[in-house]
Amino acid sequence: MNIVNTLYELAAFSAAESAKLCNSAAELLNPNMTCTNGINIAQIVEDVVTNDIFGEESIADELRRIRTPIDRKGRFNSVTEMLSFPNQEFRRHFRLDRSTFQVLCEQLAPLIYPEVSIDMPATDWVFTNNCITLSVAVSLYILGHRASFTVVSAVFGIGRSTAYAFFAKFLNAMKGRFGDSLNQPLTSAQVEKYAEDCSTAFREKGAVWCPKIIGAVDGSHIYINAPSEGPEGYYNRKQRYSVILQAVASPSCEILHAVFGFAGRVHDATVYKNSGVSQWLPPSATLLGDSAYPFSQQLITPFRDDGTLDRSKKHYNGMISCKRSCVERTFGQLKGRWTIMFHIPYRDMNTVNLVILVCCLLHNICVGHLDLFDFDDTPAEIVEQGYNEDVPVETPAEDRTVTAKRLTLMKKILGGK
């Protein structure tokens, strides 16, 4: 029996069936058995059976991925070889440009290895800097490909515990170095810049006046494994366990404000109310949102389409939808570049929230360095999940006075049309 092929074939089964077959296969394996590229097959079986990293629903996906990055390219032989890839291949592996990668290494070096110093002996300095580079590379690979520590161990030729240590150092370094950059108060110059971008788009669609709109707000579900405590609260209406990421995105798809960790069953309006966005938003600025959110002076939402909207209301809704798409594009780019955001496979909620924070920070770094999203290898379901966050069916009925205020605003924007 070919154990390697048998393991690959397990991906065709359901998670429960895969787990049973893995348990049976584990009893037959030689503990030292490896395939041609050096992967210890027994270790792979142990990973998926013990589920120390991945939940049961991830077993089949993990087995399906084992072959892809290993058989096609083999392991990276050295840091030097890794850094010498052509830029397109480098981007495919690490999800950003080489120049952005180098900036990350320089910015994070003091936090990943605080002991690094130019006074070190040359050999120690080179070794430490290679560890910093490898720590960043390993972590970006995990975030960009949803790779397990076993796969990363085989790809980079390092131990699983070393891969885990690199990843933990990277996450904490990112939070320490860039964590404060999210949710910062906007300067008057930023408000004017973002507002001008939105105003131009509104006027192109026939508006005679435009409020000072700086961006759009929306929520996105990040799938997770069932938490060990209170899992029922995370079970959303799509029958998946998830946490909610609410983001305010600028017209350029930069994440200006983000909150995350709310259980998947929580309504978008409730997340918004408890997110602190109203206090963060400058008094003169406004946001765009979909009809799941409550209309207010700070948050402009469309009319709910019940099939009776007249021409003016449809025109107004079209203008709102056009500029609100920036936050949908932001989620699409965030999940398309860092595919771990489709499903974060860790059980500890603190780790889940840290991964979400770091991916948001990496997204903003890429936007700031004009490191554009141009990946064509992102699975379709990930991009679609980033763009298609429809309105919850539990959205409460709207008060008539709120509808009247929206009607007044519409007439002001459209000039009484």
C-alpha cells in the first residue's frame, strides 16, 4: 500500500471520514517513514489526528494542501536563494514586493531579536539577521497560504517548533511596532483629502452637494474553529463559526479603523454601536454604510429596496453603493492577499484576534507602499466571501422619522430632484 498516495486521497473524504482513516493509518506507519522531499509522513498523520493546530473541519483541506507547495518547488535551500527569486515568484510566495519585505525586516528586527547589534561579531550578526529574515518569510507564508507548521517545516527546512516560535515572534513584533497605527484620530488634512475623493465621485453622478464623506464602514465574517468556551455564540446564520471584523475603509482601500472579535451571531448594527467609531469619527465627517446600519448624521445609509423605490431614491442608492464599494474591495484584497483570513484555524481566541490585527496592519503597509493587489492564484470562494456580505435578515424595521431624515438628505444631495 502506498501510504503517501493514501494520505492524499483522504482529501476527497469528509473531515470525519478523514479522521477515522488517519487514525487507522497511524497504526501502520513506520515512525521514520518519509516521502522523497523529506516530509515525515507519521508527523503529518499525528498533526491531523491530534488537531493541536487545526480543527476537524480543516483536516481534509490540510491534507489536500500538503502536496501543492512541496512537490512543485521543494524546500527553500537558503535565505540567499529565497531572496534571489524573481519579483513575481517572490510575490507569489510571500504576498508582497521584495522592497516591502525588506522594510518589514528592518522595522521588526529590534522587536524580533532585541539583542541584535552592529557591535556583534560578524558571524553572529549574519546569523541573527538571517533568523529575522526567515521569521518574516515563514510568517508571511503562513498568513498568505494558510499553511500548517508541518508544511512550513518542510518548505523552509526548519523544525515545527522553530516555525511556531518564528510565527509567534512575528505576530507580537507586528503588534508592538505597528499596532497603534490603527484607529488613530484623523488629521484635518486627511479628512479633506478623503472627502474630496468622495465629493468628486458624487458630482460625476449628478450630485449638486455632497457631505464630508471620508469612507465606508462594513463588517465581514472571519471563519474560525468552534471555540472551546461558548461556541454557540459564534455560530452565525450561515451555519459557520465566525468572528466579525468591522472596518472603516478610505477611498484608497486603507483601513482607517477596525474592531474585531465580536461573535459571529452579533448583528452589524450592534457591532457598530459598541465599536467606538462614533467617538473616533471627526465631528464634521460622515461615513457610508449599507442598510444593516442605522442612519444618522455621521452614517449615511441607502433606502431599503422593497420594490417600490422611485427613480430619485434609486439614483441616491446608486450613488451610495458606488462609493461604499471601497470597503468591499478592501475586504476582497485583505482576504485575497492573506488567505488565512478566510478561515483562521487556531483555537485560542487571543491568537485569532492577533492574526486579524496583523493582517489588517500588513494590508495597510502594502497600501502605503503602493504594493498593489494583483494575485490571480486566490481561490474564488475567498474573494467572493470578501465581497458578498449580504444584509442580515434580522435587520430591525426603521422608524419613519429616520426615513424622513434620509429623504431630506437625498433632496439636498440631488438638488430637489
